[in-house]
Amino acid sequence: MKPLFEETSRKKGAFFLQEGQIATQIGFLRKGVVRAFYRTSEGIEYNKHFFVTPSFIGGYASLITHKPTTIVLQALTDCEVLTSDFRQLTALYDNHADLERIARKLAEAYFVQKEEREIDLVLLDAEKRYEIFQNQYPGLEQMIPQYHIASYLGVSPTQLSRIRKKISGR
């Protein structure tokens, strides 16, 4: 019998999912950092989320709707990922209620995280968003370029530099 998950790797810069693809795979990030981002028609990228070890990765909306994704998933470091065909995984739900319950709990947690992030982007200033980023992703600043963090925070790299200088001067 074929195993449900297969060990794969992605080199820094490689893609797990590209815009326009219909997602079929879900992954479990065992090692590394992956970013989820959107790209405008002008080519401007907006980082939506950083996935750090351990976490599930995939184009969830595309997996559910079977429509092409607008989200791109890219490795920011060398990564080790356990991948599975999403349909094969969800086919187990009928016979394994515990698995379905775990998947629901994960989906709920990601939903709450997404809603909190959306609220933070609208209601909080950039300095507070940066402090939240530091708490949510300890050590990530040393692993990825600052322009990715700036994009995630919704500020320019220059603004991020000013925020970091202000905070370090306290």
C-alpha cells in the first residue's frame, strides 16, 4: 500500500503552489519557512502569511473549491515537506472521525488567525503590527529578507527600518 504522505524537499526560492494552478496537494512543513503571497497585475507582491515549522501548507481555498488559486506559496529557505494528495486524505474522513475532527480544528485555528490578522491590518499602527509579528514569528527576522517582513506588515522597507530603529532605541 502506498503511504499517504511522501517526503519531498523544496530549495530556497522554489514554489509549492503557483498562481493559476488548481491545488491538489497539502503539505506538512517539517523544516523551513514558506511564504504565501499575492501578486498584482503590475507584479507587486504582498505577503499574506509565513508558514514556519511545524505547519500545514497549501492553497486551502483552491483545495476546497477546485478553482485556480491566486495565492503563491514559495520556499524562503530550504524546506522539507511531507506532501499528500488532498482528495486521498479527505477520503479518509468518512471512516476516521478523529482525522476529520483534527482537520476541522486546524481549519478553525487558521480562520481565527486570518481574522485577527485582517483586524490588525486595519486597526493597528505599523509599530504595533511589527511587535505582533515579532511575537508570532520569533527568530524569523534573522532568516528572511527584511523586504518580505515589510510587505507582510503593509509598510515600505524604509518604514520598517525606521520602526526597528525606534524600537531598538527604547
